[in-house]
Amino acid sequence: MRILVAPDKFAGTLTAVEAAEAIAAGWRRHAPADELDLAPMSDGGPGFADVLHQARGGELLAVTVAGPHGRPVPATVLRVGEDAFIESAQACGLHLTGGTGALSASTRGVGELVAAAVASGARRVVVGLGGSGTNDGGAGLLAALGATADVPLDAGPEALGGVSAVELAAARAATDGVELIAASDVDIPLTGLFGATKTFGSQKGLDEEELLVVDGLLEQWAAATDRRVALEKGAGAAGGLGHALLLLGARREPGIAWVAEAVGLAERARAADLVITGEGAFDFSSRAGKVPAGVAQVAERAIRPCVVLAGRVLVGSREMRALGMESAHATVDLVGEERSLGDPAGSLAALAERVARGWSR
């Protein structure tokens, strides 16, 4: 058989590359003669730059930027021709916050990455959005590019209280002549019941009371910048980084589509007999443009079966098949939670070996 292995990262345990390699290792234990084509994926979150670099080559520019709480962190800008690719999580990701301190966490470092990309001569800057530990509406990004206001913009959402006047001219001038792309499949607005804070704030450590407070602060931020932009699809991506980029004239495009095109996923799916994808938790959110759903769509267009391997599976069989997936399998069901977390690569390989028995004779 010819197997296309196209997983996302398993958040907190395996990168997309490591997950693909683990699946391949397990599959080969049962079916060493099968042809395995590894295509690690990303939807714009952690791993975005690495996956694109692996697929398209280019030059990685090392930079140091402000982390979510001001401490310097290493990051990279991927240059491919006149394009620059940025992974926002490198500057404001959950791995940098540990899921705490969202009230004071800033996206200033993402703005510094954008500035570095522009300074490198890029004519198009693609910012991958996802995996953020911040919820500042992108105020920090704008501050790094020169925006000013009557309150501090780079001290997290708690500093936005009372904001009424924001000057964006300098930030827009800093990106003048550069095409900006917000690469994200998240289509939520900045505020409200289905906005950035209510949807993802708890993942960043905000409790119920703080969720209400921060959403109110971002309402003030939206009123002081452009409420219409705040209501656009994708404005709430990455804690509101989408809002900031849209204010600068960016357009939102699916992150998974960028990676799928870069790796030639459609062509590789047509050449395969089976497509395997996966992520750490295959759950309700997986339906909203995440890697498994995107890969399954590509497989469906290629008329190829698609199977999901995950740490946990929290999607019912009816929903799974509606997404175009034949089946979904979880490492915790095979080896238990303790081993699944303690040896993620070995557990995923064991799961792949078991699934191979049902597909490769």
C-alpha cells in the first residue's frame, strides 16, 4: 500500500514532524513493504514555519523578540523568495506562558517579527495565527509597529481599560507596500459570546470572572479602533491578533490551505491508497478548520479514505464521518493515559501498528 501520513502536532508532546515519524515507525513494524509518504502539517499555529521550511526550503532568519511578558525569546522569519512566513506562537505561544498571566501578556513580539520580515525586504508577509497564550486584541503587535494610544498598548489587556484614542498611522506606514496575510482557520469575531475571549480565554488561564472583564476591555479596544473590523471573521484569531492584522489591511486566508499547497498535499493524496492524519485531541474544535478536517477534505476530493490517529478522540462516529473520515483511534484507549503522556512517540507508534493490521494485509 501507499500511505500518506499528514498529521498536525500533538500539542505539548510531539511536533508534527515527530508525530509523522512515530506513525511511520509503527506502521512499518507491521507492513515494512508499504510505501510511506510523510507530510507533516500545520494550520498556522506551532510548527507553521518549520513545516513550510521543510516543504519549500528558503532561509531562516534568526531574531530575538519580546516574549509575552517582556523577556527576550528566540524566533525565526522564514524567507522564500519575496515571501516571509511568521509563526506568531514563537513570540506569544502558550508554551511561553504556561497558560497563566494572560491579563498582562502582550503580542509585542509578533509585531517585532512583522517588522523584521519587512526589514528583510519581503513583499508579502504571512503570519500564522494559532497556539497563542495572549488575549490583548493585537494591541502589542500594533505598538511594536509604532501605534500609540492614551493607554499602554504593550502591557496586556488589563492595560486597555479606558482606551479611547488610538493612532494607527505609524503602524500602517511601517507595513505600507507589503501584502499582509493572516493565516488562520479561526473565523470568530474579536468580542462577544463567540469571540476570542469567550472561546479560547479559559485555555490561557482566565477564570470565569476574568473572561467577562477581558471581553469588556476588548469591547473598549474595538470601539477605539474600528468596531466593524472587530466583527469580521477571523478578528478573534490568536486572542485578537487577527483584529490587529485586519486593521493594517491584511486579509485572512486558511492556514491549512497555505501548508497543503506548499507540500503538494492534493497530488500526494491522489498517489496514495490511504491518508492518515492526526492531532493531540480530536475534539469539537477539530471541525473548525484544523489539520485533520483540512486533510480529510483533501483526501475526500482525491477519493481516498482518511483515518485519524490522536491522543484522545472526543468526536462521535457520525460527526467523524460527516468530516470525511473513515475512523478515528486514540492512544489513551490503547495504552492508557499515563503511558500515552509519558511516552507519546512510542504510544503513537503502537497505535499506528495496530491500525496497520486492519488496513495492510
